[in-house]
Amino acid sequence: DTGVSQNPRHKITKRGQNVTFRCDPISEHNRLYWYRQTLGQGPEFLTYFQNEAQLEKSRLLSDRFSAERPKGSFSTLEIQRTEQGDSAMYLCASSFSTGLSGNTIYFGEGSWLTVV
Amino acid sequence: AQKITQTQPGMFVQEKEAVTLDCTYDTSDQSYGLFWYKQPSSGEMIFLIYQGSYDEQNATEGRYSLNFQKARKSANLVISASQLGDSAMYFCAMRRPSGGYNKLIFGAGTRLAVHP
């Protein structure tokens, strides 16, 4: 399978604990995105990388959130001191950077986080 | 501000019939892209169809077509010959190329149920 891969798919954690999610994008894609989706809502943009550079962070990404893409391949999203409000699905996506039309953003299956 | 509006929280359709899912958008950009994604209960966002703002013809992909009415700022998804496997959440999204990246803005989604 050459799609976007995310793990773990499900994570239940106690409030205050740290969690880390990993995303492996489609191999030739140089852009990588993280989105968050809560129940009944569409995904919301969190952050975006082009190669290893993090080019934008949403205001949704509080200081407890950090994302990295150390070698321009896989990415990690870490949430420190989790809160119940962090419970959501975290979606990773990737795309090419060239051209305006049709460079579709492909999503992974998401990582569900439940903070208890 | 850019915004996507999906006014139908839920839709029902009989198997083998066609269904239209509504999407309106708000943007002051001249160049933009419109996407539809399907999200089954597993969570993955599956790309369905893309329409560029300068595309003169409506996009089609198999049973999916996009009814693009630029003056009305609408981009409705038409699914022909519905199948039971089409039951899912459907999200309309807009991409703004300004800034040089591909951030997607999503609507709240429409849940489609296909009945036998």
C-alpha cells in the first residue's frame, strides 16, 4: 500500500500524559499536513511542512503541540500534558508542491485520540 | 474570510438513484480549487473529485460529477446510481493557492445514507 500511513490508529490516554502520532506520507510527496477533526465537524488545519521545514502553524496548535518532520519524510505530532479537549481524530495528509490545479491532497486513515 | 457551507446535515437516497449534495463557498480569490472527499466510518478521507476555478467544464470522475456554478459560488456533488457503499460522510473543501501552499478549508459535512 503506497498511501498515507498513520499510527497508532487509536490511542486512549490519561489526562496529563504525552502522546505521539506518526505519519508516513506518500513517498514522492514533499508537502505534509496535519489536521484535527472533532465529532460532527470537518477537519481543521493544524500545520504544514514542505520537506523538513514547518511553514505554517494554526492558532489551534497550542504550545503543548509540536510537530516535526526531521528528514523531510515521516512526521510526528506530539501532544504534551493532554487535556480532554484534545480528544479528536488527527489526520495526516500529503501532496506534491508543483502546479496549482489537481495536486490533490491525500489523507491517511487518521489517529483517534481519547483522553480520559 | 473563506468559508464552506454544507446545509444538509443528512441525506437519504434509494439505491440506484442519483443524489445531489450541496456546497456553497465564499472567497474573494479569483483562483481556487474545490474538492469533495468521502469519509466512511473508518475515518479515512477519500478524495473523490476536484474542480479548479478556471475550469470551464464540470469535473466528472466515474459516478461522481461536480455541478460548478461559479457565479452562485456553488459546487454541488452529484452521485449517480447510488450504491450501499456510498453511505458515508461527504465533505466539500476549498483550497486557496495564495501563500504558495495547499491548505484546505472544509465544510461541516453531509451524512449520506443509501437505502436498499
